[in-house]
Amino acid sequence: MANSNTKKKKRKNSIVSKLISIALIVAAIAIFSGVLQKIYHMFTLQQQAKEVEAQLEALRDENASLISTKEKLEDPEYIQTYARGEYMFSKGDEKVFYLPSGD
């Protein structure tokens, strides 16, 4: 009878240890998948940060260009030169000639 009780205890301990092992494996898989999700999320955020930095740099360049243009447009000499060059305006008794292009 003692032999029968020890077999039952061993079988019971074996089943309990297998259940505990399965539970620990499931918990480890859950933790590992959570860590992988966080790593993927971090990688995605880093890529977005690089894209935003590139956009920011482009906007800074555009802003500098616009500020430069604004400063030039506040200068009457520049406006006069620009109007004469782009729109063929003339001073007083000057005449504008259109020359054929080299094409």
C-alpha cells in the first residue's frame, strides 16, 4: 500500500510539475512577445523621428529663403532691378528690345 501511495504522489507531482512548466513557458512566451512589440514600436518611432527631423530641416531652409526674399523685397533698388529684369519695365525714355533666344 505504501508503494501505491508513493506512485500516486509521484504521478501527482509529475502532473503538477508539468503544469507548472507549461505555465512558465506560456508566461515566458507572453513576456517575450511583449518585449518584441516594444522593440518594434521603438524602431517605428525612431523612423518617424528621422522623417520629422528631415521635414523640419526642409522647413528651416524654406523659412530662411523666405526671410531672405522678404528682406530683398524691402529694398527699393532690388524691386526696381527685379521688375526691369523679369517684366521688361523701363526707366523714363528707355526702350525694351526682345532678343531671340539661342535655341
